[in-house]
Amino acid sequence: MVVVNRILITGATGNIGGQILSQLPATGLQVRALVRNPDVAGLPPHVEVLRGDLTLPETLDRCLDGIDTVFLVWVAPAEAVAPALERIAKHARRIVFLSAPLKTAHPLFQQPNPSRTRAELVERLIETSGLQWTFLRPGMFAANALGWWAPQIRAGDVVRWPYLAVPTAPIDVRDVAAVAVRTLCDDAHSGTEYVLTGPQSLSQFEQIATIGSVLGRSLRIEEISPEDWLSELPGFLPSFVAKYLLDAWAAAIGQPAFVTSTVAEFTGLPARTFLEWATNHAAQFRA
Ligand SMILES: NC(=O)c1ccc[n+]([C@@H]2O[C@H](COP(=O)([O-])OP(=O)(O)OC[C@H]3O[C@@H](n4cnc5c(N)ncnc54)[C@H](OP(=O)(O)O)[C@@H]3O)[C@@H](O)[C@H]2O)c1
């Protein structure tokens, strides 16, 4: 095993990057975070924090100076991908990209949408960049429940949601990060891609009911139409994201979720269940 000791984490203030920083060993590695606003980043003290913006290539050289391996989260516009990757390839040797299950033949993952097109572009450019690469392909994050259901659950006992019968295999971001840390620290994963899911296929209804049982509350879970959902959206999702979620759920009706054992193979522990995730985040569902 080759230990990489200079790692740059992007998306460090987000779900996965933040977890990676808290799981990366504090010694034996030089860990740097690229953030847009260091003043509010609130990152652990062993992390060197530098200001950078993936859409502003001139800010990247300083962040990349002396870096071996980059963890890349890309949520910025597609037109900024090529210039950023050019800078990354000039400095780094390896890249681990947080992608999605773009090649998995399950309808939940095969609907066209702008986020998918952008991830395909990032992958294409990485593959021709000369960098050694690893693609991580997690399915739905359990953490989506915080944005999707917590506002309704904090406000009362009724949760209104479309496509309640559709199953997914929600993955705990701690498990995505655990795999990411191993791929960042070990050269053996170059040229490989890993589809990561939670351990169980659970319908959206079952996921909401699990949160209710963790809270000790009996939630009234009501199926609503996609049209009602779109008109009731309290603005927590951009409408194009809502639209592609609806397309993915509609396509996945009647199919069990796609489940892999990759997390357990990497960590030696079973992937965390949605019940564990909900228990860990119960406070965020309480008023
Ligand atoms: N949610 C899911 O179910 C799911 C499933 C599979 C794959 N994914 C993929 O996961 C990725 C999102 O990961 P996440 O949830 O960990 O992220 P996140 O919590 O949405 O946070 C986004 C991160 O990107 C940073 N960022 C945004 N614009 C930037 C820019 N121009 N330059 C530098 N940094 C910038 C943000 O930093 P600031 O603090 O500066 O805003 C933040 O740290 C997406 O690519 C998504 O497609 C998500």
C-alpha cells in the first residue's frame, strides 16, 4: 500500500467532504481543504484551509501546490469543469471524484437530467486528463431526508410526499466518506469505480415511518400527486432538481432498490442502516 500524504479536499463544507475531513487520520497526512469562504468554514484544526473557487481557475494553483491527490466534488456549472481539471492535472497525480451510479442499469439511475450530464462530462475529462482516477458512485444519500422530510416533521405529524411506494437504498454519508478515505490513502484504487448504496431496499414510506418510530411519533404519511408536490414545494429544492427526482421515482416504481455490498467490503463492517442514520439525526427532526 502506498500512503499518499498530501491530499486536497474540495466540497469540504458539504456532506461528504466534511465527513472525509473528520475521518482522515490526523497524523501522517497533510490535509488541505479548498473552500470558497474560509472565515465560515469551521473545519478541524489539523486541516490547512485555503480559499479557492472551482469556477475561478486562477484561485486553484495555490490550493494545488504540492498536492498528490484531489477529492473532487463538483456542483458548479459545467463550463467551469475543463479549466479546473486542467489546473488539477498540472499539479496532482491522482483524483477521486464523487460521481453517481451513471452506469448502473437500474431505472432510478438512468433518467436523463442536467446533473447526470455534468457528471458524465467531468468523468470524460478526467479520463483523458492523464490523472490516475477513482470514481465513487453513491446512490441516494440518507441525508436527503433532512431537506425533504424534516421541515414537515418538525412542523407537525403529517408528511405529504409523492411516490411513497418507490424504494431506494439510502446510504449514510459516513459510509461514503469511509470508502472515500480508503481510496484517497491507497493508490491501489486507480482506474476503478465503486457503486455505493445503503444495506437495504426501503420504500420512501418505510423511510418516513422509520423516522417517526425513532421519534416515538405516529406520523400520518399521505401520498400526493407529483403535480401537488411541485405546487406545494416550499422552495427547498430548485424546480429542475424536483423535476428530475420525480422522473427517477416514476421510472423506479415496482423495482426493488439496487443494493451493493461495497461499503462492507471496504470497511469490514455492515453499511449503516437507515434506522441507524435516523437515530443519529433524530434531534434534527425534533421541533
Ligand atoms: N444527494 C444525493 O443523494 C447524492 C447521491 C449521489 C451523488 N450525489 C452527488 O454528491 C455531490 C454533492 O456532494 P455533497 O452532498 O457532499 O455536497 P453538498 O453538501 O451539496 O455541498 C457542496 C459543496 O461544494 C462546494 N462548492 C460549491 N460550489 C463551489 C465552487 N464553485 N468552488 C468550490 N467549492 C464549491 C460547497 O462549498 P461552499 O461552502 O463554498 O458552498 C460545498 O462544500 C453532487 O455532485 C451530487 O451529484 C448526491
